[in-house]
Amino acid sequence: MRAIKRVLVVDDSKLQRKLLTIALKKWGFQVEEAESGAQALRMAAARRPDLVLSDWMMPGMSGLELCKQFREMDGENYSYFILLTSKSDKEEVALGLDSGADDFLSKPVDNNELRARITAGERLIEMQRNMVQVNRALSETLGELQQLYDNIDSDLKEAKKLQQSLVKERFRALPVGDLSLMLRSSGHVGGDLVGYFEAGSQHIGLYALDVSGHGISSALMTARLAGYLSSAAPDQNVALYKNDQGEFVPRAPDEVVADLNNLVLGEMETEHYFTLLLAFVELKTGHMVLSQAGHPHPAIQRATGKIEMIGTGGFPVGLLSDVVFEKFELTLARGDRILILSDGVTECPGPDGTMLDEDGLTSLMYDLSATRGPAFLEALIWRLTEFNGSADFPDDVSAILFEYQGLDAT
């Protein structure tokens, strides 16, 4: 299909119009004639031509002014514009190009040259129309991608709400002290999770885990692991067992971590692994039994302000089979507190790439010694933001703060 079908010939000379029209019709073009620029604009507005052949010098509106106004008219398809002129001065030619002309023909017009210029114009118009089609298809594709992105973004926002809902309570006042939790994903969803569950009448269980990677797959695994440490369904919580009195009580935390390791390697088809810190607090005495599986060392801040990093390190869960996990013990006295956090805190980088690490955390905790509960965790985020130079952390940040006051706390 030829790119140029309709031609508009504009010339105040009837003879010149006829000579051009005869040749154009002979070549198979549909031709319309206009004797002035104003008439040409009206005809073009009613039916846009593919090619305009216009004399430069005409009374009233010149071919140059016609070209300018024609280019200002809206039109999806490009029209080729050839000025017919006896002018050959370079400045005049440049002026015509600036006005929107595509080509020039000297008068009197040679038909062979005219045919060659029209053929060149057809190639340009064909390329332009192909480009319009490509751009239209690209625009439609981008629109579809934007819609897809908006749908995904909406789903991720809902997923974030669901993940955040896994931490149902961010603060709980216990008879023996206060428990504060914080979960902040670096993206919509992340691989961190913190939580607690009742472990009989005498104990409370605390856990913090960090699934490798980021995004949806990590979040899905996090949600599944939350079910294994459920506070709502103690019969499904792998960290509890029912004693002879029918009460759910704590299992040895190192055995729980070993069972989770076997479960991940044997039943979950995933490349993910996770770090974990599982702890049981005896409410009456403040005695804690913990197991650390690759998670950062918990930080103990004594009532005196002294800070201790404690733990055995250990291997992450789901990384290697036949790993022996260990447990360790500590005791919180009245006024002591324990901070269990993810590596998103200690490995938070500063502007120069230097990580906060345990020394930076220790300094931070000293500065915030008088800050308690959720306010401490909020201050922790502010201090990390100052250290990082941005509130957009490269990794998820999560923490549990348990402040022990003993049974006789007022």
C-alpha cells in the first residue's frame, strides 16, 4: 500500500496547478487544487493530504506561511510538504526548512525530478507511520505494564499489611516487665519476623528470625514459620509440648531449632535458610534458656547500664544437615533488659560503607539507657537513620526488647 495517496496542489496560477495535476493523476494520485494558502488550510482541515505541493510566492498567504500553519494543525499521520520555488539562496532554503518544509523543487518543475522527490517522501512517510504504529504498540504495552505494576504494588501493600499483622501486639505489659517488638521491612515485604507466645503459666517464649533474601518468597517462608511458633495454636507450636498435667510447657530450645532444621531440609522445597534466636523466660526468676542459630548476639543491658553481648553463634537453620545446635542460659535481674535484634541493625552501613556493628550498638544503647519500651525502639530507628544517612535501610530491621522488673514490680 503506497504511503502517499492524496495530494494537495497549491498555486495561484491555474496553469501551473493543471500541469502538476495532470502529471500526478497520470501517476495514480488523488489530487485536489487550491488557489490560495487560506483555501488550502480549509481543505486540509476537512481532509488531510499526504503530500502538499505549494508555490512559495503567492499573493496573500505565502507558501512559507502556509507551511508554518499547516504544521501547526493536529494530525496523527505526517504529511510531506514540498515548496516550489525559483529561490536557490541557502538562507532562503534554511528559512523554508525552519518553517517545516521537507523538500524543495525549482520552477519550472521537471516531472522526473518531481516523481523522484515524491518517492523519497513516500519512504519517509512510511517510516514515520511505522514508527507511529510501533509507538502506539509500545504505549499500549507500557499501559498494560503500568496496570500490572499497579496491581502488583497493590498486592504487595496488602501483603505488607498481612505480614505486619503477624506481629499482633507491639507492646505488652507483663506482670514481671514490659515486652516491646519492632518489625520494619526494607521493601514492601521482608524476611524478618519477631514474636512471642505463652509457654505455660511460668514461661514466655520469644523468637526472632531472619529468612535469607528479600521479597515475596522470603515473606512466604516467614509466614509459614510463624505457624510453627504460633501463639494462637499451642498444639501446633513446635516449641511446646503438653506435660502430665495437660499444660503446654517449653521444650529445650536447641531441640526445637534442630527439629526446624530437619523440617526445612526435609519437607520444604526452598533454597532459603534462616537465622533464629529462640528463648524461654522463666517469669518468676528471670532465668532464660536460649538457642542461637546464626542470629546476632542478644545484648543484655544490666540495671547498672553495663552491656553484655552473649551467645554461641551457631549455624543458620536449613543450611546444613546433621548440625548440632546448642543452648545457653542467662538470668535477668530486676532492672535488666535484653535486646534481640536482626543483622539489619548491626550491619546497617554508614555513608562510607562502615557497618554499625556491635561496638556501635553498644554505644547506642548506652546513649539510650534511660529510654524505655517502644520509645527505645523508635529512638533506635532514628539513630540508625542518622548513621545510615537515610531512612531507606538496605535490610529488614527487627527487634525484641524485654525489660524485666520481677514479680514484685510496681
